Amino acid sequence: MTPRSGLVGCVAQRHPARRIAAAVLVAWLLGGCASLAPTAWSLQVPIDLPAQIELHATPFFPQSAYQCGPAALATLLVASGIEATPESLVPEVYLPARRGSLQVELIAATRRRDRLAYRPPPSAAALQREVAAGRPVLVLLNFGVRAWPIWHYAVVIGYDSQRAHWLLRSGTTQRATLGARRFDGAWQRADRWSLLALAPGELPATDEPVRYLAAAAELDALGRARVVLSSYRAAASRWPTHAVANFALSNALLQSGDRPGALRALEATLALEPGHVPARNNLADQLSRQGCRVRALVELARARRDAAGGPYEGVVEETRREIEAIPVTGPEPGDLSPQCTPAP
């Protein structure tokens, strides 16, 4: 197989100027099949995890020639609750000219089925934590060398620290064992690439909010805002002190029509990070739309000060022009209502 070199990163989706989207911030924060033969080596497991585990119920799809990509992805999707077969995935992820599948196609096919294509941290401990949580993990292995790679997709379904091996659904073998040393070398030569298919609202075992928000933002960018709303809710619940998690939730709530909820999430963001320019810009915009003109201009003045010389300066200026262009025919009744009162 011939995967594309490099890892798939975050895409900043372009949105209307007044509402700065969470995907932009998340992007800024970031960044032929082989046979298996076990070898001996130690396999370290975090002390809070079991010494061995196997996900016996993980489905198995024997691969056709050169088609371990569709087979491995079908395994992952069915385990996540999505109906799929290798045959149904071949048109989406298999490239006959290359006799293989690229990572970007596997990720895109996962997202098209409303699953978060989550990239776990590149460590054995991260794989072990996900498997211990009941999730099989798709991995890319290179059984050759970097100059002459032999690519292979497989699905990790367990590990055994006493026998020092990993358990996989691989090729035509339903329960393949691969020694820890050979697995680590083959995985390292594939840049430790792995993939989870998470249902919206399902959280990974690893405590990586930026990685999770990046996966949700990519799905959101495809127009699946309602689908990922539960994911943003889950993120803000698990990481309540993470400003971007609350900001992402505010955008999703706004798109769903829940303006009061969006305002609360924006205020929560600013309580955590008062200098969060996109949140204050969006708060000013929403307050203006609710008739809270006076408070909107107060919030916008703060946003302008904080944005001066930065990447959001132009967006904030556009918001100011639009708010100030709204005709004023008298006192704004909304400015006297509780919703226009700044949060303590």
C-alpha cells in the first residue's frame, strides 16, 4: 500500500466574518499488505490498566488482495455501530492504480458516516487505553524500511504484557499476534499513525481536548453541526476549564438556534479567558442582535483593545461597523432587560 506521506492535519473552515468559528482556533492550536510474525520484547502497560485484554466481539473482514484498508476500516466502523463492508468502502478508499488506500480517504469515509475521525496520541499507552475502554484502533504499519516501505493497515483489538505481544485483526487472520518489538518498529516507521471512529458525544480514553476538538471541528466543517453538538457538549462537560471547548460549544449552540445557550457558553469562555477575542466579538454580535446595543458596544470596545495588532483585528472592526450602522430610533428597550446585564 502507498499511503500519503505526512499526517492529516486540521482544516480551518472559512465562515462569515462576524462569527469566528471554533475550527479556526483548533487549527491554530494543533498541527501491498504484509504478513505478521511475533517476536519477543517487553510490553509496558500503565499501572491502572489490566495486564492483558482482548476485544473478542470485534468484527472481522478477511481482506481481498491489497485491500487491507477497506477491511480494516469496515472493522472499525462496524465496531462503532455503523453498518459497513469492505466491498461498500472500496469505491471510497481503494485506489487501484496504487493498489492501496491513503489515510486521507479513510478519514474522509469515516466522517461521511458521522463519526469523529480521532487521532490518538502516538504512544503505545494511548492505544492500550483505548482498547481497555472497549475501542479497537486502526493502525498503519510499515514492515519494510522508510526507503522501501511495505504498508499494512490492521486493527488493534488487544494486548498481552506477559507474552509481550499485540492482538490484531489483520489481513486474512482473525486473531493475529505481533510481538511488541516488531509492532513498535513497524508502527514507528509509519509515524505511529492510528485512527478511532467515535460516535458524536463519545469521548476518547486519552485526556487530549485539543485532539478531540480538532476531530469535532473537522466534522463540523462538513456541515454536520447538529451531529457534533453532542460532541461539543461532552467536551465542555469533560473539560469545563478549557476555553476553546466552551467556545466551540457556543458556535454549535448558535447554529442549532439555541441563542441563550450560546450566550451562556460565550460568557463561560470569557470567565475562563477574559482576553479571548473571538468569544468577545461573537458575544457583542449576539447581544446586538438581541437588542442589547449598549452592552454590545461595551463588549466590542474591549474586543477592539485586545485585538489590536492581532489576527482578529479586521473581524472585530467589521463587527463594529455593522453594529454602529444599525439605525437608533430611541432608547434600546433590550438594554434594560436582565439578558443585557453583564455576567458577574
